Amino acid sequence: MHRTVTELADGRELIYYDSSPGRDRGAKDLRPLDPVVSAPELRRDPATGDWVTIAAHRQSRTYRPAADACPLCPSREGLLSEIPAADYEVAVFENRFPSLSGAAGRCEVVCFTPDHDCGFAELTPARARLVLDAWTDRTAELSARPGTRQVYCFENRGAEIGVTLPHPHGQIYAFSTPTPRTVKHLAAAAAHRAATGRNLFEDLLAEARAATERVVLAGEHWTAFVPYAARWPYEVHLYPHRRVADLTCLDEAERAEFPGLYLDLLRRFDRLFGLAEPTPYVSAWHQAPTAGGGELALHLELFTVRRAADKLKYLAGTESGMDAFMNDVAPETAARRLREAR
């Protein structure tokens, strides 16, 4: 992996990730951009202890532009985009409309491919590996920044999820506080260690691998399974067999196997409902905080809001109002259907 660091017209950082050196990455951003105005405010909810980000400046962000005006496509005659080069492999840049900035953290955009109509599932294993390398590089660099407590790499796909830019891309957030879900993981892991003397996430993986009815696919170094208490109709967790804190700790064998398994998993999601359009999903890397996360385990959680070919799972009264999830599909049934979606 070769990286080239440059700047956009307003001073934001842009990084090209290439599979080999020698690519010309000297193209300049010719847009007359004003400086980014971002003033997020972190407020702690005293009733729950959760931190909430107030980012009112994001109301003016780009919303579903036409394909010929996509800001994530390479620049060309008639289009000056966020990526000045005429072509790229993987590109990462600071978000122009960040939820987090300054002391609150940092937001980055990860473009997986220059092809506007390609999804992650259609990438080659080599390109998926380059994305993994970019995630890893950004995790290392952002974790070292003063004030970063947790790095979160994720992808939202589909209008049903709320995606405003259809070009295949993901995001990376550097949080200044551990996320609420991570705080729950920390508490659960500490309680499990106190009660059993064992690690919670090692036990979860071992239990899933033993209860094969919930395993979707497995390799030598990774296993993908539906969790026992899945919250979403189709939800899969992908764990490396060796417990590590974050992406930077994976060894070469684990990195080499990941792309094939992950692409297989995404393609099963796309075949699940027999529809022409791709399945909407959220793909979320859970990484340990930069401090105090020794009991946690790197893993990826993938889920769709689609519960049937013609039905979506909405977070309505119980989920949104009480954070009490009601799942319409038994986890064992979901795993079987995903196994069958070859």
C-alpha cells in the first residue's frame, strides 16, 4: 500500500491510497472554496450519561446530487469534485460537513472506488484489501491524535438507511469520548470477567462457533455469525478468532483472509431477498477505545433494515422510545437463510 497526502482548496487533508507507488497525485483542487465552518457542541444527557453531538451546521450539507454532479467521483471536465485526480483507487479526505471537529473529534470520508455505480460487494479482493489497509492506517493515525478516545470506521449503504451520497463510500469518526454502545460493552465485559474470570467476547465467539446453527460462514481466521440476541432481522457479526483491540493489531494472515469472507458476506446480503436492487445495510467496525479497552474485541457488525423483500424494519415506539428492540426474524432462521443465499 502506498499513500500520498495532499490538501484540498480549503485546507482539508486528502489522502490517496494506491496498491503500488508511481501514480501521479499532483492534481490541484481548483475550486474556490470558503473555509469549513464547523462548530459542533458536545452535550451530556444527565438522565442517561450519554454524550450527544449538536451539529446544526450540517443542515446545509450536500443532499442526493445528480450522478453527473457527484462530489465523490474523480474530477473531470465540467466537474470539480472533492477528489482532484482524474482517477483513484481509494481516497480519504476530511468531511466538508463534519459532525465532529476540533476538540470534539474528526470526521473523514472513505471513497472505495472511482466507479459511481459500483458497490463494495462488487470490489475485487485486492481493492477490498486496500480499503482494509486504509482503515488500518487511519485508525493508527487518528488514535494517536491528542483527544481521540475511539476510532469508528463504518459504511451506510442505501437510501433506506439515509444515505445522501450514493457513490460507494464509508466514513471514519474519531470520537473524543467512548460511544454509548462501547460504554455498555465495557460494563458487560467487566461484569462477565468478575463473574466467570473469562473474557466476554472470547466466550461469545466460542459459543457461536459451537452452536453452528447461527454460523453463516467461517474461515481459518474469521467467523461470521448471527448473535444470539440479534436486534435486527438480519444481523451478522464478523470476528477474528484471535482477540485483538483494533485493526492495527491484525496480523498478515488475518488481513489476507478478510477480503474474501467479507465480500462473500456482502453478496449474501444482496442475494437474500431476490431483488434487483442491492440490500441496504450498515457495516460497523467496533474497535476498543484508545485507553481502558483491554477487555474488548475488534469485530464488525453488519445489519440491514430490510426484514422482507417488501418490508423495512422501522425503529418505532419501543426501539426509539425505550431502546427495547423487537426482532421479527429468529436469529437461527436468519443464519440459515444467509447460508442458503449462495
